[in-house]
Amino acid sequence: MSFPPLREELRGLQPYGAPQLDVPVQLNVNENPYGPSAACVADIATAVAEASTTLNRYPDREFTELRTALAAYLSRDTPHGVVPEQVWAANGSNEVMLQLLQAFGGPGRTALSFAPTYSMYPEYARDSMTRWVQGRRAEDFSLDLDAARSLIEAERPSVVLLPSPNNPTGTALPPEAVGVLCEAVGADGVLVVDEAYGEFRRSGTPSAVELLPEHRNLVVARTMSKAFAAAGLRLGYLAADPAICDAIRVVRLPYHLSAVTQAVALAALRHAPELLGRVDELRAERDDLVAWLRERGLRVADSDANFALFGTFPDRHAVWQGLLDRGVLIREVGPDGWLRVSVGTPAEMATFKQALTDVMEEGPA
């Protein structure tokens, strides 16, 4: 018997997490490379100072002001608008997802997605004691809607997790996918469209937020970690039917969003135009990166995110290590032979390109 007496299915497992290494160019966790301005930092500092005067009291457990601000932000993506009662937030989209599984998954229920996809999804299912089923994407990482619908109808999952753009591939869902799969899920479950990288989608591509009035079983998740340049804030949120938000309130921990978190998130939302101001530049840099990688004979998944999945390599770890030896950290993730690189500043991308050129021509250092 092991000590402490860990759950049997957790024995021998390692905690999730990308390598945290101090290197000059860090392109491994899809962060926004551009930090907030001095004006934004000053506003955040003032907001934190004000919140600190009441730290002897518990925060607003319904985070009413923040829900209102998030609803206003999401309303930009839909002609129907979003009201505060449709919004929920937590400590990063990871907690949002776990709360969804706690509310709608559990013993005797099934969660489903399509690989390759975000590696935390099966862990959410495991931690909530939900059966996990994983379909497969096509060779180009797109989603075969007919196959997806058939699998959903066969397995009758309580929760379907579909990122768009997908991580680690960057692939966006086709516009018709959400409606088709919401109908396949039906009243037996919820379809979660994870738009963690949604702000990076190509111009003219709609957000699933537009479809909320049509599908009561639809959940659209977002985060402030990526396009909002606020990974250190840890604020994720979702939009859904108010009944879904009310269900999550049953499983949330008391006062799960601190007063400081709420204050910082509100300040960041006040500076949304600035924090999102580099999104167009990052999109252009992404497209240049994809073209550059393909010009070198590499396979690259079509990306609507702020990263590119590329390969294939007989020994991807050797390539990863060769880049690291040259001061560039990327992510060893996805199917065998593939690597993922985040989009950084022009200078960071130039360093990455030179390092990858050297590795491919000379081999690992």
C-alpha cells in the first residue's frame, strides 16, 4: 500500500505542466508576448489598493460587477447581446471546465472529445470521476462532422468538449459544426465550445456566442490568459443559458474569486482595446510563421490561434532539445513527430527561425 493512500487511478501519474525553464526565448505556453502598458499597470495597482482596504471581508461571491463587465465584452461578438446572468467566471478556464464536469459529469456519465486536443480534458474527466471517450480527428486535424455526430449519438455523453481553435493544432471548427453537434447532444448533455484562442480567429469567422439563443445546451468558454495578455491573472469565463450558470453555482467553492482577482480583471477589461491591440499583429506573425515553416518542407497544421503545430520529425525530442540548447523553448506536444511553437515578437520569431534552421542543417548542438 502506498502512503499517502492515493486513489488507485492516480498512482504513478505526474502533474500536468509545461517545462518552466529560464531561457531567452520562451515560446511554449501560448502566452501573449506583449505586456500591459504603464497606464494599465497603474490602473491595476490602484484597483488592487482599493480592494486591499476591504480584505477583512469576503469578496462578492457572485462577482456581480465582473459578470456585468464580461457580458458587455462578450456582447461585441453577437447581435443578440449577452446578459450577466449568462456569464460565469473562475480561476482560469481550467477551473471553469472542471466545474462544468463537476456539475454535469460524474460517476455513470460520459465526457467526450476528439484527439488530438487539449491534454487537460481527460484529466478533468478523471478528477470528476467521469467516463472519458475520445474520438479521432482527420489526418489534417479537421473534425469529420458525420463521424463526430455518430460517436455522440452512440455514446450519449453528458459533456462534449470542442475547442475552437483547437489546441494543440490551431484548427477552427467549421461554422456549421456547433449547430449540428448541439442537436446531436440534445437535452441529455452540454456542448462546450472552448474559445480560449477565439480572439485570434480569422476575420469573418463567427464566435459560437452568436448561437447561444438557438441552443440551450451550448456553453462557450473564454479566457483572459491569451489574447488579453493576462495569463498571470488566472481568469476564465463562460457564456451559457442562465440555468447552466445556476447549476455551476451549486458546485463552486465558496468565494472562489478573490477580491483582488475581481479588481484586476475589471481593470484589465477597462483596458481591453489596448490589451487586444496586438492581436492583428500576432495573426500576421502567425501566418508568416506558417508560410516560413512550409517553405522549409515541413508540415504545418492550419492555425487560427497564436501558435503553430509543425513536423514531422523522426526524433522530435532531439529537435526540441536542439532548440533549447540554442536558447529557444517550444512545446513537445501533440501527435508523435510534431512540435508546437507560440507566436512571439518579431525578434523572438527571428531567433526561433534561425535556431530551427541551425538544428535542421547541423543537428542538435
